[in-house]
Amino acid sequence: MQSLINTQVQPFKAQAFHNGKFIEVTEKDFHGKWSVVIFMPAAFTFNCPTEVEDAAEHYAEFQKAGAEVYIVTTDTHFSHKVWHETSAAVGKARFPLIGDPTHMLTNAFGVHIPEEGLALRGTFIINPEGTIKTMEVHDNAIARDVKETLRKLKAAQYVASHPNEVCPARWNEGDATLTPSLDLVGKI
């Protein structure tokens, strides 16, 4: 799989369920603010509602960091409406639930499982210019911890505003960073 890091999000148009309405979402919605795109296999599955709930419980923190969250599954926006109405966990979501029944997005982001017609669990952080800065893709049996996604978002934002610094392992907002130089080689 070719890395999508530092590539632009490709043009797309999709329908989503958001706060009681159907809306259209395009790549232009990712411009001007940070975006977190979270792919899940399908609505009405086992792990997916736990991840939606986790994202919903941390949504205020994402908003405070100037980011929008988007959940994407291979279902339709109609399915997302019913999922939102019938699952207490998913009902907490105040961010767009994007339907991708044509698999345009799952293919563009490299998370499509052709033999199943589903998505892998993929997480992408996109900067305000529409460039993918982080990506994580893993097996569908392993749910994510959105606190780690939030940490990665803050790290991506930090290095974007401090281009001569890097965030070391386990970096959290407010922690010391490193300034790469020849003097550090072999000293850490």
C-alpha cells in the first residue's frame, strides 16, 4: 500500500447524516480547519458503536483544538440516520456520519476490503490545506482509543506551527519537544 502521508485528499462528494439532517460533504469541507476522518466497516456492527461513542465523548476536545470529526462507513446516509436513532452509543454523535456505499472514499483512502465490501479501521488527520498528516489502518477486530487520535492531532498541529521541532515518543501537549540537529545524533 502506497503511503498517503503528505498527499492531498482527492475530490469527492458524499452524503452524511448530521444533527438530524442529511448534508453533502466534499473535500472542500476539509479545507480551512483540521479534520479527523475515522473509517469503520459498517453501521450496526459490534465494535463500531463503541468507537462512535468514544469519539462523541471527546468531541468537545476536538472542537476546542479546531478540528471536525467525520465517521465514514460503507453504508448509506439513510442507514446512519436509523443507526443514530436506534443506538444509544451512536446517538451521542454530533459530527457527520458519512455514507460511502459506492466505496469512493474507502478506495481513495486505501481502506477498502473488496471481498467484503467493507472498510478497515482507518484514521486520518488532515491539515487545513487538505493534506493528510497522519494515518493509521488496522484490523477490524481492534477498536481504537480516540484519546490517541486526539494526541496525534495536537502533535500534528504543534509541528505545523513549529516546523523546526519534532514531538518525541509519548509526547503530550505541553511536553518538551526536540529540535533536530547534528548535535543530537547518538545523544538520545
